[in-house]
Amino acid sequence: MRKPIQTILFFFVVLGGIFFSYHSKAQGIRGKVRTADGEPLAYASVYIRNLGDGVPTNEEGNYEYKLPKGVYDVLVQYLGYKSQLETIVVGDDWITKDFVLQPQEYTLQEVEVRAGAEDPALTIMRKAIAKAKYHRLQIQKYSMTVYLKGTGKLTDAPFFLRKTIEKEGLKLNEAYTSESVSRITFTQPNKVEEKVISIRTNGDNQSTSPAPYIQTTFYQEKINGIISPLSRSAFQYYKFQYEGSFLDQNVIVNKIKVTPRSRGEQVFEGYIYIIDDLWAIHSLNLQTSLLGFKILAKQQYAPVADNVWMPLTHTYDFGGKMLSFEGNFKYLASTREYEIELNPDLELVPEIIDEKVQDIPDGAVKFDKSVSALEQLASEEPKTRKEYRKLLNQYEKETIKEQEEPEVIQESYYEVDSMAKKYNQAYWDSIRPVPLTESEIQGYQRDDSLATVESAKMSEVDSVAKKAKRKLKPLDIMNGGSYSMGKGVSLGFRQNWTKISFNTVEGFKLGMGLFYRKYSETKLADSVSVLRKSFNIEPELRYGFSSERFYGKADFRWSSTLALSGTTFGVKGGRYIYQFNGGEPINEQVNALYSLFFRQNYMKLYEQDFAQAYWAHRVNGGITYRVNMTYAQRRELFNTNNYSFYNKEGREYTPNAPENVETDPVSFADHDILKLNTELEWRPGIRYGIRNGRKYAISDRSPLIRLSYNKAFGGISSDGAAADFDQLEMGIQHNYTFGVSGKLDFNLTAGAFLTNDQVYFPDFQHFGGNRTIFSNFGPASNYRFMDYYKYSTNSKYFSGIVHYQFRKFIFTQLPMLRFSGVRENIFFNYLKTDNSPHYWEVGYSLDNLFRIFRVEMGAGFENSEFLRGGVRFGIATFINVSFDN
């Protein structure tokens, strides 16, 4: 039986729904907005001027607005059509009022027709760009209620998967809808507080946050990486054309056509409407593309305070095809009930002069760095657009410096009301500003029926607690699985399929990873910070059937972390087998594939008995240091298996001791080592965000600088076979985006063995080579054609890996390819050691093929001599893939 408290709660939810349903029948206005030809206008704005509030129509052009008795001025707007204003008297019942909108008539400015005459759009956009930051900063704080509705349809799928998809409850060409109502508050410079009042979704009851859809403003430089038409660099990316003006709500509105200088991704195309003299956005209708998917964005603004226009409706249409899956998804965000707090520093707005076409009057004031920006903003004297933009930039910098934490660039708080997911249909019918379409109603009926069936299947014993106690299944040993033992303790298996492989040292090999974990969380006195502690034991086992050797190691690790800082320490040890390059440049399965099918054994291994103690401390988001001490007894290994499917004469496996330009036989001899390793990582200029009171690092604009020192202590072995060296290394890794033109990734490393009295091959400096057709995932992570160990060194070295991605290069000159999401890249990699030739490689690649693949072509050289070349296949560089278990 249902618990008493749950029964009471359910009763009140139903009662509340009945209450809302009863009162929703009071009175208001409803109707349809259509064209003169009878076509419905989806997402037209129905704005109540004397309330400063409004609602959009739905996809079928229908609207509904509950209002108390009274007289209302109703303004209906839709891009490309004349606004219509009607006075409507609301009495005791609903008033049905349909609107028929006529196409907008535009008045062209009288422009002197002569060769080289400037399009009026250029002056309009220059002034709008100069004032973009003003419009972004003019509101100190505002709150609004946001209704968000997302509706999606899967319109096509591979024929062989359609039955499977239907079994999972997803049908083609049927609407799946989610809705939410939230109250959002924005405070300068970038603080967002969101409380979700109610949520309703098809299928899984997931929370839906509207903030990402309505918090991006076109007054910013970029919108999700796409250059805004109001960006300071907009003229580098767009051409603007004046297409006339019209009068709306007592303001003159200019229609500006926005055309990319180079069509494709990361730029917009369409129309933006700018209010004359105010130089603010009135509305916009723009489209772009992302990875080949077409995105349409529309915004309709309305005045919410004197000289303040804010979006009333946002609509986004996202559709496309990927790997035979095709779908269309529409999002509507309706913002209303604005509460505005203006920025007192920006009350006065000077006349903006476009110095390119206007004479600069004698009274125009220039920006003065010696005087505070706030003082200069108090002056109403005319200013050129360039001087005004400088002034606003300085004002923003001064404002940020005055903050308690100027390095914090964004702050967000998210809360879901405890009743958000418990409201019924009657409640939603009462508060929904946009009537559902017929297909959306059918979708809800379908999913509500399925939810009822699933609920009926659930028995009293199917509690969350009992579900959490997962039972052991035989395949969990290979697939991985975690089993809760209560009180924060869990144990289980790693994903072990990847630990089955073949190499010439062990032959066919099996492995298994397990784990034990004890975890706890403690809220600190500030009620926001959470201290997370964990203790982990991670054993790993492996057995080679040809070498008949069993290996095992275990890691005992303690960690204690806060949001930005943390410490980890532990001990590990055992007898295990490792690649000479600790970075493991070749994957086990790839090596097994090449060995069995092509008789090429690229993986080279050694054995060691070892014990290690380690310590790592993340001081903050910008600084981390690590220290570890290792003692090991290492042994050389040899091939024990000659098996391969490929038996063509002349192809033989190479010895396990790799070919190298510096080694001698002693380099691979058995030896002891006692080694100290210290590492420092620094991200200068790190910035931070705050999410629900917890601070986190934002590192996208901060380079990673690495410094490491290795010291092997000699004299620890009675027979003298002990490593003895000092090594120092420094590196920098970063990526930099040049607007939408391209992106540069680079990874530079330089180092030297300060002393190298005895360096064995496992301690040589190794580099990320590759001899397979598979490319690693990172754009600047490794070499494409270099031998794995040929240039490993115990001397001085410099390594540079550079990758540049173009928006438009050779094939992407064709708009069709740019719109498909394909990117062209070039890479240049270089390596030099004291004893190696100049190794360099250059190549070209096509990225995002079919949205997820990458194909690279290139060649490697020693000095000026061609060494080898070929084709490499990989995963698109925007996809982050990790095989860590």
C-alpha cells in the first residue's frame, strides 16, 4: 500500500490541480493569428501593452491569455508583417479574437545615387555595434518568468533499427514534448539564479532548464561560438544591406539583411531589425549551422521599461540528418513578468556620431584614460562611436576590478521546487502561455498511458534501496559492474574486455581489474562547500599463456577534495609488465590486430618488481604539484610467441628490444632504480565560475605549463647495475581560436638529461610515435608517422606538435562542404635530439566527416629525405574519448 504521507501528498497535488482548473475557466482572450491568405503564424507575439506582458502563439497560430475583467490594448506582432493594435474589453467570459496580419510595407531612405554611395545599413550597424555593450550593461538586474517548451520528432531511422526503436517506446513522426516554468534572475556582470517552478516531460521525467536558451544575448561578441552581427569584429565576417524601415510602437525600425562574407558554420545569415536612434534590437530572424545541422533562431523584443527592449519570445528550430537518423526539434521560450533594475551609471546616453559619414562637432568629447570611466559617462556631450566603445570597455574593466572576486567570470544557481514534477494536467492547462498542438496533446496522452502501465508493473518490493543492491551477473566480470555494500562502500569489476589481447612477449593474454571504494561527503561550516573523501583499492591481474607468467599489482589510494583543491596520496606495487613508453603510445587491441593480421609487433615491453609512494596536491584551479618515489627491479623480456594469421615469407616479428639511434646492449640489461619524480602544472590567468555556491575552474583560455624533474640515485645495487641520472623538462600546451577563421592547437616540450651516468631504456625520454593507420584522438597529442622508439633519447631534446584547423581552406571553399560541418586541417610536427636527425612531418586532414570521423594524409622526413607517409583514420577532434577504466 502507498505510505500515508505519500497518499496525503498525492491528494493535495490533485486538489491543487482541480483548484487551478476551476479558476482557469474565468475569462481572458483567445484566438488565432493568421495571414491574409489564411496561413497560421506560429509564435507570433500577442503583447498586452498596458500590462507590459504577453504570450506567443503556438505552431498552429493559436493563443490564449487569462485576464481579469478590464480594458486591454492588445498588440500582435510577427516578423515581416504589420503590427496590429486592438482594444479589447474582457468581461465575465472568454473573448475570442482572431487577428489577420498584412505584409509589412517598408519605406526606403532617400539615398543619393552615385558611384560608391554607402549603404545606410553600414551606419546603422556601426552605431548598433558601438552601443551593443551599453544595452548589455544598462540593466543592473532583472527577473523574469520563463516558459520553455521543447518538441522533437524522429522522422527517419535506419530500417534495420526501426523495430528496436519502437520496442524502446520511440516512434517515428510522433511528437515528444517537455515543458518547464522557471523564475530567472540575472545580476551584472554574469550571475544567473534559476528556480524551476514546474516541469512536465514525455518519457523520462528529466528537468529542463531554460537558461541556456534565453541567457545568450546577441549583444555579446559570440553566441555559443558563433560571431554575433553586433560583435566588434562583425564587419570582418558579414555584409549588411538596408532593406527599408517601418513604424512600430512609435519607433522607427530598420530592416537589415545579414549576409556572411563566407557562408558556412559559425556565422549567421538572415535579418536583424534595429530601432532607430536607440540602436537596440527590435527583433531578429537568423539561421546558422552546426556540424551540418541547420539552426533557425527568432527573437521578438518588446519595451519593458523606458528605452529598454527585452525579448518576449525566443524560438529555435534544430534539424538535420546523421548516420541515417533524421529529426527535427523545436524550442520555444516565452519570457514575461519582467522586473527591471536599471544601471544608474548608464542613465545618460550621449548622441552617437558615426565619424565615417558624419562631421564631428566641436563639442564631441574624446575618451580620457586619466579620468575614471564613470565620471566620463556622466557627460551627455556627443561622442563618436569609437570613443564611446572605448569608454564602455573601460567602464566594464573598472566595474570588474571593484568586485570581491574579479577572476570569477560567471555565477549560476539552480534550484528545483519540491513540487515541480508533481503538478497534473489541470495545472498545466491553467498556466501554459502557449496552447498545445494536436500532435503534442496526443504525445502526452500516449506517454501518460505508458507511464500508468509501467507504474502498475511496479510492486511494493521494487524500492529504490533494493534496486541499488545489484546482484552479481556472470558477464559483469567482463562488462564491469559496481555493487553497493552500504555506508558508502562499493566494490566491483572494471570493464575487462579490453584486457584480452595478444603480444609477442606474452602470447595470448588475459587481464582483470577490480576495485574497492569507500566514499563519504561532509558539508563544511559555510553550508556550501563539500569535503569529499575516498579510499580506493585497485588490484589488477594479467596472465600470458605463452610466457606462462602471472602478473599482479595493487594501488591503495586516499583522496580528499574540495571544489578547487584536493590532495591524493597512496602506495602501489607488485610485479607487472609495462610498455617502455609509459604514455602507452599503442593500444593493446591495435597491437594485437597488427600482430595477428599483419605480423607487426609494435608494442615493446619490460618487467619490473616495484613499490611506489606518491603524493599530489591541487592547490587551486591554476596550480597542481605531484611527488613520487619509486624503487624497482627491472628485467628485460624477450619474444616467446611467433604466432600470426599472416605467414607471408619475408615478414618476421622484430625483437622486443626496439631499434634506437642511441642505445647499446647495456641499455636493456636488468637493473635497479630508485627514482624521485616531481612535477608542477600551472595555468596562468585561470578564471573561475560559481555553480550553486561552489567555485570551479574555467581553463579554456589558460595555457598549461608543465615543469618536471627526475632524479635516479646511483649506488643502490651491489653489482653496480643501477640507474643514475638527472632530467629536467618543461612544456607548454594550449589552443587558441582566431574568431571563426580557425583554431590553433600546439604542444611544445623541451628537456635535457643534466647528468646521464647510467640511463636504461625505460627511463629514456620517449615520444608519441605511430606506425598504424589509426590516429590518436587529440589534435596535438602525438606524431603521425614516427617510429615509436627510434629517436628516444638520454640527451637534450625538443618536440613540437602543431595543428591548425581552418574554417575555409581548399575544399571548404565550397559552401556545401562548410554547411556539412567538414573542417580542413594542416599539421606540422618536429623532433630533434642531440643524436637524431631533424625529424619532421607535415600533413593535411579532413575533420568531422559524417560528423564523427577524421582522415589524415601526410609524410614524415629525416632531414630532407622522405621517410614514410600514408593515411590515418581517427575520431573527429571535437569528440573527447577516454578509455580509462
